[in-house]
Amino acid sequence: MDKLGLVVLAAILIEAVVEWVKELVRSDVRWPKLVALGISIPILYLLDLDIFSLVGVERKVPFLGTFLLGIAASRGAGYAHDFLDRLGAWKLGK
């Protein structure tokens, strides 16, 4: 993966984390979102899925990629679908 691709990946992940933090700070997090987060991270961990290994980047902190992917996935199917579309297009070099 090229450096520009890693920057795009970082931007996508950072956006997901920032949105979660904004909701936490505003106390705007509803229980379904917390349940989604609580379910997504363990499932991704058990399936040994993390965003960094999916794009071929060596993991320095094994759980971090799973945690970040869990945050992105817990944001909902629409967000996850857009995320995977961006990731797929970028892996194909579009």
C-alpha cells in the first residue's frame, strides 16, 4: 500500500473516531450505538479481522486495527458500506 493510500485510510478511521467522541462528549450516544460497538469489536476480534491486515499493512499494535474497524462498523451499515467502497476503490487504484 502506498503512503497516499495510508493517509486516506487514516482520514477515514479518524473521522469515525471523531464522530464517536463528539457523541460521547455531547452525551448523545444512544444505547443501540453502544450495543453495536459492544458487539462489533468482539466479533471482529474473534474473526481476526482488522483494518490494517485487510489492506496489507504490518500491525504494530494487534488490537488497534480491530478496535478501529469495530468503531467504523458500529456506525452502521451505510457507513460501513461507504467505508468498504472507498477501501475497495482505493485498493484497485481508482
